[in-house]
Amino acid sequence: MARRAAAVVSLLMLAGCAGTQPAVSKDTLVWATSLPVHTLDIAHGFDVSTAAQFSVLEGPVTLDKSGQVVPALAESWTETEPGVYDFRLRKGVTFSDGSPVTADDVAYSLERHTDPEVASEAASYVALVKSVKATGPDGVRVTLSQPNTAFLATAALAWQVVPRKLAEAHPKDLGNPEVGTLGTGPFKVARFSLTDGVTLVRNDRYWGTKPELAKVEFKTITNPEALRLAIKQGSVDGTADLSLRDARKWAGIPGVKTGFYASDQIAFLSLDVTDKYLKDVHVRRAIAYALDKEALVKLGTSGHGTPADALLTGPQITTQYGDKGSPVTRTYPHDLAKAKAELAQSAYPDGFALSLPYASGGEGTLIMQAIAADLAKIGIRITIDNMPADAYRARSMDHDRMGIQLHTLGYGTPDPAEVLPDLLTRASAKPQGWNFAMYASAGLDATLDKISSMSGEARLPLVTKVLNEVADQVPYVPLYYPDQGYALSDRFTAELNAWTLNVFSAIRPVGR
């Protein structure tokens, strides 16, 4: 599930943390990651590397604290007709080397993700882009193959503006240490090495509000305990690579504060509705009732998460429904009596045995074992067939022998039109798609198309309809919403949430 889960986790990574002595000057932040930044181009690094990318590169739009799309390099935009967007660009913006940003640069920076030769990892985010063209010195028009309200939100993630000349010269290696990149963001690259890491410094040519930090240094520390000791000793100022299951180890470190906020992630089970046993809706409902979500939350997050009932993430539900909370009416509290009653109505009242492939090692294995123990209480006997992680991921994407699978999926925007088509359309049920439950229909496709073409509160009834269909038919069992954890030196302060893209502009030294 690495594609988006890794994408949305990297967007939330936080910095700062210290021991008794500052690591460097008060305006410099030393940030540790468990994996190295390997490229400054989202086309070939839609992963942990985006933490650096979003500080250096910008697009026409971005997300604000509430997840709403707001102007960035574009002063404004208009949807002149359904699926056609005209952007009006800011005047006088330059790349960090002082060269002017042109409308042609902006247009090409989106168009390149649609080029098969580029093989962009962000291609799925712009799959509906039919054409992009400069309409004047300050204008860019984007035409979609069909209207989709998620376009602007996903463009905030994928549309990173770079010089056309540089990108065309390096379709495969733009952003690598040997080539580098140029952006318009609040930071620029001072050093980039796969062995020594990345150093960002404040971009004095930045058109917007200058960041409080003058420098950000990246360190890669792969061992979790070594990372914790580095934070404790003050050689590193902070990290967001804080495992929720190890959260207690981080509590009480002098000079360090830990924090947790609702991430844009959801852990869930997919139940393959084409499977011999799982095609029976009573079996699927029995599974949902049998699972002890409260126990799974504690096991998976050490209590830093909440049980889930709807197939959207917590921040997405908040953004869409406000204080009303989850719109799902049919829920499945842990109840073995109801689970057994549902199973009794199925074609397999005495239960059955199922062998499931799963990635060996990793934190998910313990959760799968707990799920197997829950299901054994109602007669569903699960054997977990451990296999190498790479082989498991390949098998999952091929939709081979899916059965019951555990996923943790992350998204970058609050728009349901980004999430639901991924998990519920006929197109996504094909190999390499994300519909692991294989639950799809022409009617559901039509409803999802309507959701994608509508905006605002007008589409909420349709979103609610889809969520309640999923709750009734149970192709997926939402389990819990994990929080995002971070450690931050008390020399720094920050305001972050699930929609923070440019992390380092949100961090500042205390007293600034």
C-alpha cells in the first residue's frame, strides 16, 4: 500500500527536538528521518522525499489549515465550464536562482506527469487531465476529460512547478543529487547527497511570507532506538518517525515534547466479495461484529487512535460533516452473539478455514494475528501465510488470492472524490487498482461519477449514500484512525495538522 500511504505520511513529517544542549543555532532545525530523501522531484519520489519537496517547490494552489484549496502561485482561478479551469498567475515570481517563472513553466510542470516517458509516480493524481496550455503571460488553462471536484485538491499535491527547460532535459533524473531542481518555495537546496543528506536554507527571493527557520538539515537514522537516543542527546532536533507502538518510550525525555494529532489515514480490512466464503454478506457482517476494534486500536496505536466506522479518514469526515461526525447509520460494535447470529444466517453456519497471505515482519503482523484470534471465536479459522513484503505487495496489486487483507491507507486531501473511487470502482477492481474488495457495480460507478462532478454540500447526500452502502454490504471493515506522532524540541513550536504540506514553514523557534 506504499503509493499513497507513504505519500500522505511524508507530507505530515515533523521536525525539531533537543536534549540539554542545542544542536546548532536557534534558527537551524536538524530533522531526522528513518529513510533518506532520495529525490526532489515528486514524479520519482512520491514518498518520504515529499517532506523536502514541499518546502522547495510550489504549485498554483495549496491547502490551508482546514484542508480547503487556496491560492499559491496562482492569484485566482475560475472553472469556466465543467472540467475547465483558468488560472491567473502571480506576477513577478521567480525561481530561487532569480530566473522568472513563466506560464509555460507552470503548464509543462503539470503536463509532464501525464507523459508515459516520464513515468511519474504522481500520474494517478492527474489522470483526468486532458490538456494543459499557457493562455498568456499570466494564464494557464487545464481541461479535464470529465469534471472532477477532487482535481484542485490533488493538484495541490502533485503540481510542483519547475523550469520547463530543466525538466525536459532531465525527464528521468530531475531532482537527483547530480541534477538538482529549482523551485519557488520558501526554502532552496544548499546541499543534497544520498550519503550526507539534504540541507535547505531560506529562499530570500520567496514571494510570500518568509519562514522563521533559516536552515533545515536532514539526518537519516534507520534504527528507532538510535533515533530516540539522538533526540534525547540533542544531536537531532526532531522527527515524525515516531512509532505509535513505542510512544511510551518517548514520554518524559527532558527538553522534548511529544504530540499527536489526527492523521489522514485509516486502517481497514478488505473482504474479497468474489471469494467462496466472503461473497456471503452474512459472513462479512459476522466478521465485522467479531472484531474488537477497541483492542485493535490499543494494539496498533498504543491508544493513539480512535475506532472507525466509515470508509473515510477522520479529518475527511470532520472537513465534510463538521461537528455532526460520521454519517454511517449501521455500525458493528464488538458483539460475539450478533456475529454468531449473522454467521448462522450464512451458507457456512459452522464457520470455515481460510489461508491468507501476508507480509512477514512489520507491525501489521501482530494486528492480523489478533484479528485471526477474534474470528476463531465464531468458527472462522485463519491461517496466516507469511511471505516477503515485496512479494506480498506485488501479489496484492495483482489481486491474487486476496481474501481478508489488512491495509493502512493515507490520503493527502479532504475530498471524498479522491478516496472512494479508488476503493469502489470497477476500474480500480482490475489488477494494479486499489479496490481490493472487488466490490463494484455500474450503479456505484455512476454515483461516484456524480460525486466527482459535484462540489460543496450538494454532494454530501450522495457521499453519505455510498458510505452507508459500504456499511451495509461490508466489502470493507473500517478499523481505526491512527494519529500522527512527533517529537519536538522545546526550543521550537509548531502548529501542524493532517493538511500541512509545507512542514518547515509551520515550525519556528520559541520566542520568534
